[in-house]
Amino acid sequence: MSIFSRMADIINSNINSMLDKAEDPQKMIRLIIQEMEETLVEVRSSSARVIADKKTASRALARMQDEAEQWDEKARLAISKGREDLARAALAEKQVAATDAESIAEDLAALDEQLDHLNEEVSQLQQKLNDAKAKQKTMLLRHKTVNDRMKVKRQIHREALDDAFVKFEKFERRMDDIEGQVESMDVGRGGKPDLAAEIDGLADDEKINDEMARIKAEMNGGR
């Protein structure tokens, strides 16, 4: 594919459509920008060659025009001296120089047209490149925003989990304290308890059971 065909494809391409179809839009936009930048370098190199050719053609045109004028002066001199034969020869050389000048002028006009075309397409390609870079900047900003939001959500989720574990540990500690109270009541009861003590113990057990039931209800509700 020639540079001009590739440049036309880039200028006429729909970047948004290409990105929508890409599996990795960020990678695609990087490749698009790279292709545009490489094409711009090649086009500007071509423009530099055309400018150089134009300068060369301009100098050649000036030489041929000057040469034609010199032959015209020589023809006039020959006529003034009565040498029509030399005048005819000089005019023939003038005609050759004039023909060459016309040919060079046509080449120069073609070079001007080509340079104008290159300048127009370079301008379009540069605008396309600017748009692509702006889109890349927007994509990077959106990507950073999404990542930042994800980090915040993960942090909030982690803090919620940490808070839940802390609450659970507090419930466990309270259960340990209650169970310790229950077990402490049996300390020193090696013998058979009297009737009054046993009845009092039933009342204490009922209070403890109520307290344990309340805490378990809170724990089940917290989960």
C-alpha cells in the first residue's frame, strides 16, 4: 500500500467505529496514533522532496528563459549585421530553449499542485491525529476514574468486613464472660447442695439463659 493510499484510509476512517469493535480500545487507539504519526513523518518527507524538486525546477526554468532571451539577442545582432543565416540558427536555438522552458513550467505547475494536495492532506491528518490523542486522553482519564472508584469500593468493603469481625469478636467475648459466670457458680460445689441453694441456682440459671438467648438473637440478627 502506498503512503497516499494509507493516508487516505486514515483520513476517511471512523475512529469511533474502530474503537467500538476493538477488544482492547486502549491498545487500538495507541496503534492508530502510532500509524498516524509514522504516516505524517513519511508525508512530510515526501513534501520535503517535492519542495526540493520545485526549487530545482524553478532554477532550470530561469536558466531556460534566460537562454531563450540570449538567443533572441544573438538573432537580433546577426540580423543587424546582415547574417540572416546566423539569425535563423539563433532563433532555432531560442525555440529549443523556449520549448524546454514550457516543459519545465508544466512540471513546476504539477509540483505546485502536488505540494498543495500534500499540505491539505497533512492538515487533515494532523487534525485526525489531534482528535485521536484527545480521545486517548479521555480514555485514560476514564480508566483512572474507574480504577479510583474501584479502589474506594474495595476499601469500603474491607472496612465493613473489618467492622463485622470486630463486632463478632465482641459478641464472642460477651459469651465467654457469661459462660465463665455459669462455670464459676459450680466452683466449690463438691458436695450435695442444700434445697434453698439449689432453688436459688435455678433462678440464676434462668437469668443467664435469658441473657444468652438475647445475645444469640442479636448475633443472628447481625449476620
